[in-house]
Amino acid sequence: MAQASQTTLSGRVTRITFQNPENGYTVAKLQPAGKGAPVAVVGRLPGVVEGQELSVTGREVLHPKFGVQVEVESFEVRQPSDDEGVRRYLASGLIKGVGPKLAEALVSHLGPEAIEIILESPKRLAEVPGIGRKRAKLIAEAVRSHGALRELMVFLQGHGVPASTALRIHRRYGAGALGVVRENPHQLAADIQGIGFATADQIAAKLGISHDHPGRLQAGLEYTLAKALDEGHVYLPYEELIQSAANLLGVERGLLGPAFASLHVKERVTVEDDGDLRAVYLTPMFILERRAAKGLSRLRGQKGLLSPERAVKAAEWVAGQLAVAPSAAQGRALQTLLTNGLAVLTGGPGTGKTTLIRALITIARRMGQSVALAAPTGRAAKRLSESTGLPAATLHRLLEYAPRENAFQRHEARPLDADLIVVDECSMVDVWLAAHLFEAVGQGSRLILVGDADQLPSVGAGLVLRQVIDSGVVPVAALKEIFRQDAAGLIVRNAHRILAGQLPLLPEPGQEADFFFIEEPDPEKAADVVRRLVCERLPARFGLDPVREVQVLAPMHRGSLGCQHLNQLLRGELNPHAGRSPSLASGDKVMQIRNNYDLEAFNGDLGLVSATSEDGALVAMGEREVTYSLPEMDDLTLAYAVTIHKSQGSEYPAVVIALGMEHYIMLNRPLLYTAVTRGQKVVVIVGHAGALKRAVERNEPTKRYARLDKRLKG
């Protein structure tokens, strides 16, 4: 492509060759004012239609295939001012049901002021033959909405907000979107995914909203609590909230007292005083935590499947029914599960949780009891189904989530229809999902929560499994003895060594094993070792598919050994035709990073991009293909390397863990333990020996502000 020169061009849009409604990208022909041939203009021109008059500024380039083009950087729109422009505008497809013939009639009767008349005096549309009152109203609303969308997009793009985000804002607020943006821009940070407080605050500053405006201070307090949710906290202590919000807003703490009081009066926040602690919740989170505690407390009174005497006999009977008979310790744990309507089964890898679940299910089915199995994610549900031989669902599917209503169809008034409900990977269950699950378990049903409490907690807010166990009010069957050890079973042994604060055992050079540590203190060199392991060494030695069967895990996104850099390094070799494009390409390994209930794609789900287009992408997620629109693709990220937090609930044939001193602040025992226990056949740690040592020695379980345990005790 030839060198570009800056230019400004004014004229009328005579043809729209292509326009993507999701992001506003447009290819159009612009007839310059006065003489001259039409010029191709390309770029983001959201809401522009044929017949409009534009002034565009951009780079004039000579495209080798399409000739002279102007790549638009900014533009202004004026309403068409003559008959031809108005006719083209109305017939452009903007208004459903208005084609060239009706557009001609509108202009013939109303003249070049037709658009202004439609907006200001829509009743005059009745003068036009064939247009009744109902149709006149629809035409006026369509023209008004289109103008509002265009004004919103132009306004927001001038503040650095992309067109795709502007479309989300318009969908959220409709024709009144620009009013919300101008009157309460900080609301965007709370309501619109993709807009942070800094962006909303920048818009507010340009609109002249003062630094100490009450609306800004209240928004800052709410945003601080919302960010705490993202970090896993259900509430914040008052003093911590005030200090964090003051730092965010750049104001004195004293200014925040009245703003906080106003939020409290409006019931946007709830305060719970408990001695020296003053806990501040966003009100919906306060309600959720109380609902979770109430639901669980109700289940504590449920009767178990069997009496203690019959449970002993059932445990003895089932030992002869399974390929692997439970040990004495497992037998005692099984009796706990059989004699309580609510119980927890916990233990690390190799301790026999799966054996015990099979035994429990075998006994329940022998008794003629119905059984429902579930897990938080699709991958975890699939593993549970494979290990038990019975169908297992995600919790959302079990609770019959309805995206349109944004609600579960199973609840207290319409409980789950099962005698025994077993939920695996409960360390991943946050307080929101827990509240709905506990409420949906009906009278006479039993609930068994299964999980490894030593793993990292849920991505969502709360410490549900840990606090249910710590409360001391729910019976717990804890498995500690390791059973699953084969000849080269270092993964399981080392997972338990890490929990005990011991460095992992390593094989002798050349020895067949499933656990390795490759020391490379230099981060750049370590990243290249990761690349060679994934792309060459592990596939050659173990016959693994480098994309589908090898997963790289790292503690952080940034840095030489962070997910961002590792993703680019691995993508360059495993999907070279993707080039350096920031956009997803066919063949890319991706992860869903937020729940999308319409698509049934959940946080942490992995997939492969099958195809891409201007409108979105087709992604293979397990055994099904999911069609993503362009906005929905914002929830996909490259996944050749993912954070350890995002790997929860998943297992992979081979895991490569990047561990460097650049991760120093995040290194701890639960993090390393979670990473190691993701591997099924082989685990390789690459990095600094000091980083490995710190991770093993630093036993600091995740600190989160949550009070489910205290509520259960109370």
C-alpha cells in the first residue's frame, strides 16, 4: 500500500458497500461537494446511511486492489438538506418497511424538511397516503433512535470509547443512553461491561463534573465495593473501603462520609456492625450471603439415607460391589455421608474421593433413590460423569437457568427433583451460586458437597467450601490417606508434599516419571524453554497434541513468564497463519472469561476457533460448536497459556507451569498446589528454584472478606 497523506473531505454518502452493525465498520462511497468522482471511505462510521452528508478526516491511501481510499479517523454528520439526500436517507433500510416508493411519497408530501417534521411533528405523517397512526409512530421512533445512536457513538468515540462498547451502552439504555452518559457518566462503570471507572471518570471530567461532586464520590464508593467483589471479597471493612475509595478518587477521606451516608440511606449499601468490625456490603451481596446461610442451615436438619446401624452394613455390602473396595478410613467417611442429609466430602488427589462417590451412588440406587450429579463447569461435570458412569450437569443446567429471565427455574418454591444431590468441585462455588443451590434443595433431598478445600477458592466472591467446613456445624468426611500411587506417580505424592510444606521429589536424570522441574532463572530463556516443551519435547516424548492436550499455566498475565507473552510466543509457533494480528484467528486456542448463559459458555471453558468473519466467530467447545457475535467475542481470550486461577476445576493430560521471581508477590502454597493438581499424565515446572521454594514455604491461604461461617455458627 502506498504512503498515506492526511485529508479532509465533505460530501454525500451515495452508497454503502459494507457495514458491520456490531462495530460500525463501514465501506462507503462519498460524493464530494461540487465536482469530482465518488471517493471510497473506510473505517468506523457507526449509524451512517446513504443520503447523509459527511465531513471526514483521515489518511488518503492508494490500495493496490481498490485504488484511492480515505481511511477515516474522525467524522461529522449533517442531516441531508435536499430532496435527493432525504429520499436516499429514508430509503436506506434505516426504517423497517420504508423503501424507495414510500420514501418518495414522504419527500413529495413533506419536502426536504421531512426528517425534521418526522422528529418534531410526527402527526403530520398522517398526511402521507398509506401511513396510519401506528406506522407513523414506528417511523418516528426509528428515525429518533437512529439519530440517538449516531450521536451517542460520535460522542463516545470522541472520548476514546470504542464503537462496540457504545453499542452495549445503547442496548442497555436505549434512546436515553446519551442522557445517562451526560448526566451520570459514572453509572457506566457499574452497568456496562468493558467500561472501567477511569474511563467513566474521564468522560465526567470532560463534561465538567467536579472532583468532589456527590455523584462522583458515591460512584467511587460503589465501584470500590464492586472491584472488591472481583477480588473475591463479599464485603469490605468500613475503614478499608473509605481509604481505598479516597485513593481511587484522589480526595480527602473526610469528603466520603456524607457520600457513604447517602448510599446507606438509599439502601445501596448495607452495614453490619459486629464488635470492632464494621462490614460494608453492596446490598445484593448482603442478601445473597444471608440466603446462602439460611438455605444451608435448613438442610442441616435433613435426615440421611440410612441410620448409623444400617450405614455400617451398607458400607460392608458396597465393598463387594466395586472394582476398588473402600478402605477402613473411607468406610467411616462413607458412613458420615450416608447418615447425614447434608455433608462435605473433602480430600486431596489420590485420597479416593471418586471411589467414595461411586460407593455412595451405588448404595443410593440400590435403595431406589434418584440421584443428581453436578459440578460448576462443563469440564468438571464431564469428568464427574466419566468417573461415575452417570450423567452429570453443570449447576446452571441442574438449576435450569433461563437467560431471558436471568433467573433459575429451580428454587425454594420448585425444588430439585432428586433424593440425593452430589456436587463436585465445590471449591469453585461462589456465594451467588451457593445461595441458589442451597435454596433449590427441597425437603427430603440430601446434599453432598465434594471438593478439595486446599485448592484456590472460587473466581467469584466468597470462600464457600472453606467456610462451610470451618463453621463446624456441617458434618465433614475428610480423606487424608493416599491410595492412587502407581510406579511413576510423583504428581500425587508431590501435591501432598507441597501441602506439607516440602519441596517436590524429582526423578533422576533419564528416569521415567510424570513430574519434572527444569531450572532456568532467566525469565526470557525460561519462556523459550516453555515454548520448546509445548511445541516439541512433550509431543515427541508422550505423543501429545500440543494445542489440545498440553496446557501452560502461570500465576500472572504480565511479564516474560506471564500469560500474555507466553500466549504470543506459543501462538506464533502453533498457529503461524494468525500472524501478529490482535484479533482471534481460525485455529486459535481460546478461553471464555465470563459466563454467557445464552451461549451456554462459562468462565474457564476452553475452545478452538473454527472460523472467523466480520460478524464474529465459530468456536468448537468440546463436542459442540458455538457461534459468537462480534461483541460476544470480547469474552474470549487466547488460552495457549492461562492463569492458575482460571484453570480451577479442569484437568489436562500435560501441564507446564511457568514459575519465576517476577511472580514473587503471588507465590504461595495453595497456588502451586492447585497448578500441580491440574496435571493428569505429566507436570513440568519451568523457572527459578527460588520461586519454587517460596511457593512451597509461603502457606498463606487466600484472604477474603466473607462471613458465611459466622452466619452458620449463629
